[in-house]
Amino acid sequence: MLSRTADHLFWMARYIERAENTARMLDANYQLSLLPQSDEYAEAGWRAMLSISELSGNYADRHAGMKSRDVIAFMSRDPDNLSSIVSCLRAARENARAVRFEITTELWESINTTWLDCQRLLKEGILERDPREFFEWVKFRSHLSRGVESGTMVKDAAFYFMRLGTFIERADNTARILDVKFEMREQSREAVAPQSLDYYHWAAVLRSVSGFEVYRKVYRDVITPERVAGLLILYRDWPRSLAASLEEVQQIIGRVRIAGSGQTERLATQLWSELRDGSIRDILRGGLHEYLTSFLARVNALASSVSSDFLVPLVEESAA
């Protein structure tokens, strides 16, 4: 497969997954902002989300305060924010259009319809009327695209590069969603959140990754930070965990390997092995924020290595 074609497929899938996970983060923060709490603590949540997404500077250039409606608009429909939901869905559609000959008609129609309907819904004022309705719609359309992909695509190189993009993006975003909770605590000047509020924060983190029912099934007990972190990082049987995502990445890279991809395979295998054999107590002992920061850096290094071996190298963008 030509590297340009593989690149379009890879990024098409990444942008769809990124739009979904942005909706998940916004939904979690929006629900938390409705709880009784100080303005300072509520603003810390939005500030932490922007910080984890590396968008604090871009947001500050456009908005003076940290109001929920401004952050939601910036992360949902701002065309100048390349990580907004609108920008991601547009980029996914453009990448899909560039490789229509490699994907099924059903998949193209699903992605194209999502883009067209997104513009219509925003014009009709869905964000002002009910932000959660829009976030749920984004998640549903992402699920639909992946279902169409799995149900209509031949399991060839095109399929595997789409899956590779999905799971690299998912690993990155799950780590960021978990880190938002701890970044928020660091940024808030309140020493300790009320215990009841802390419970709702962890419950919102679980719901933001569709993990609340999974947590109840696995642990059948009260929600604790250690168990939430363990579920999101190490639980291999749940498809949104870091371990499950890296297991998929490692297997897919093994399927599409080429003569010069040995280093990429080693990076993926090392990350997956550490997650497979890891202990949540050891991770927490060393600091969860520090662990997630290191993990994100290594996932980004792996993505760059994938680009160098199989796709259009990312360095070309900086050289242009």
C-alpha cells in the first residue's frame, strides 16, 4: 500500500476517535460543572482539560475568562481550533474522500453524513439548547463509523491502518481523560474536594469512557481512585483501557510489518509488555501524573515511528 494512502486511512480513523474522546471529556466536565461547588473549583476542571489537551494558549488568545460555554464552544465548533470536534470531523471526512477507492461506500456515506449533520445541528443551536445531546450524538456517530468499518471492510492493509489509528488515538486520549482529574487537583487551590464531590468526579471519569457499569461489574464495590486508575490503565478485557489499546497496536504492527519497522515493533512491544505486567500500586507509588505524562510521550514517540515507517513522515510538516 502507498504510504500516502495508508496515511489518509490512519488519520481518518484518528480524527474520528479524537472527536469522540473530545466529546467524552467535554461531557464529563459539563456534568461536573452542574454540581454544587465553588467557582474556583469548577473553573479548575475546564482549565485542566485545556491544559491536558495542550490548548491553553490557543484558548487564551480567543477568550478572557474560563466560562463553561466558552470552553465548550471552543472545543466543539471553533474552526480555528484544529482539535475541536468540528475540525476533527471535517479532517476525517477530507481524509476519507481522498481514499474513497480504499473504503466501502457504506463507510464513506457514514463519515460524510456525520460531517453534514454536524453542521446542521450546530446551526440549529444544539450546543446552546443541550450540550449533552450533541456530545452523545458525536459518540454515537463514532460508534456507527467503527461498526460500519468492522462490518463492511475486508481485513487487509487498509483495515489495519484504520485500526492502528483508532487505538493509538484511544490510548492517548484515555490517558489524557484520566490525567484531567489529577491535573485539576493540582490547579485548584482548594486543598481537598468534599468527599461526596470527589465521588462524583470519579464517577464522571468512568462515565466519560463508558466505564461506570464495567467498574461495577469488575469490582462490585465503592468507587476508589486506585481502582479507577487500575481499570483505565491495566484492565486488558475492557477495550478502552491503555492495556487493551496497546495490545491491539502491538498486534496490528506485527501484521503490517515491513523490513525496516523493527524499532517500531520494539517500541510497541515494550509499552504493551509493561502494561501487561504492571501493578497499579507501583504506578501510584511513583505518581500517577508522572506515569501518564511519560506514557503520553512514549505513545507520541510510537506514533511518530509508525509515521516514519509506514506513512508520510511527520517531519515533513515542519520542514515545509
